Amino acid sequence: MFKTASLYTIALLGVLTFFSSCKQEYEDIKDIDDRKIQQYLLPSSLTHTKDPSGFYYQVLDPGTGAPLLNKDSVLFTFDYKSLGGTVYYSTTEYSNEGNYLGYISRDKNSMYPTDAFRIALSAIKRGGKVRVILPSYLAFGKNGLNNIPSNEVIVADVVTFPQANQTALDDARIAAFLSSKGITATRHSSGVYYVVTQAGTGESIELTSTITAKYTGRLLTGTVFEETTGDNTLVSRLSGLIPGWQKVLPLFKQGAKVRLFVPSVLAYGTQVQSDIPANSCLDFDMEITAVTN
């Protein structure tokens, strides 16, 4: 009996020692991460704030717009880097993230770490920029994510846009693009911009029309995401195509050749397509070769 009790005591002590060592290892990771972050921040002249949960943030640009509240929609870009500057992720050019500030928190479908972005963004105004420094245990931990290594401290620069909604940002983005390329375009009331090369003289286009078209679709970066080649054409009822086409193509007739700049809200919006990032404005060259009413 005494032998059994002794074995039980030894086993219990072993279990307690195991859990104690696990707890100590977790605390050591926190200490190691914090020491790395302190060394990273040491040369900086910027004031940084440490959140009670363990992450740090620095206001790089306070912004000039309205303060950001949990009920507000905020549009932004961000990147993930190592302390040494290796870039692991960056929002695609001419794209952006967007959500209500109060909803920006970590979940299984999110790239946002804990509540760090939400808390840090609350410290700036629209148009501002904030840097978030995340210890590994609040970032992607021992498992990492995609190309992010295990136990990596993450630096994230989050840049907000002055616009309060995607429609306004899309319009500003297209207008800036046109200006940078020296393109003169007409703005439709829907927000689609267009350039007419050939107006067309054939059948009028209606929402219920079936159109046959040759086209090339590009991102504003110039990357082609889809095009018809050779004798291939698109044949579809206009009502089944993206809203931007539905809004503007009825201005034209069969034979028209146009270039359309479509806001993301009239294209694919927040839905990521195979080669189209979320919130992307699109640039189309189109020729309407046939119209059936």
C-alpha cells in the first residue's frame, strides 16, 4: 500500500513539474519577444504605447480627418514585416481592406492579429498611419502562417484612407489614375468613367440585350486578368454581367469601341476573384460586335 502511494506521489509530482515547465516556457517566450521589441524600438524617437495585452504601437501620422470610432467604417492597407524588414505580406496595390472599426478583430478567417489593429487605429484619425509591433504569441505563434516563420515578432504598418466609404475611395482612385496617365474620360452618374473610340451605329444596347463582345480586362496596375483572343468572344445577356457594364453599355450601340474604368463597388466588390484582389477598380477595353434584342 505504501509503495502504491509513493508511486502515485511521484507521478503527481512529475505531472506538476511538466505543467510548471510549460508555464515557464510560455513566460520565457513573452520575455524573449518583449526584449526583441525593446531593442527594435530603442533607436526610435517616436513615442510608443504598450497595450496591457503585450503589443506595442506607434502613431506615425495622426491624420487630419475625423477620429475613428467603433461604429465607423475604416478603409486601410497594411503589411507584415519581420523586425529585420523582411516583408511577409502586403496589401495589393490599388486594393484595400475595409470594415467597421469595431469588427476588426482576430477570427479564423482573418489576417488581423487579436484586437491590436482596432486598438491602434482608435489612436489616429482618417488619413493617419500607425505601426503595430506584435510579439509572436499575439501574432502567429509557434505555427506561423504561410511564409511567416514560427515564433516571429511581427511589425505591421497600417495606413488609413481619408475617404469614409468604398465608393468615395474608388472615385478618388480612378480619378488619380486617369490624371497620372493623362487620360481624359467622361464620368457617368454611376461612377463609371469611359472613353469612346467609336460610338457604334448598329442595334441599341438594352439591359435585356444579348451582347457579343471582344474585351481585355486589367487591374489599374496594368495586369491583365481576363481577355478574349483570336475569334473568341463573350456572349451574354447584359443583365448577367457586372453592374458597371449594365450602367454604361446602354449608352452605346453595336459596333462601339470603348474603354471603361469601373469602380470596385460596381465590379466584384469585396469578393476576391482568381486574379482580382478585393476592392479592385477595373479597366476594360471593349468592342461590341453584335447586339440581339
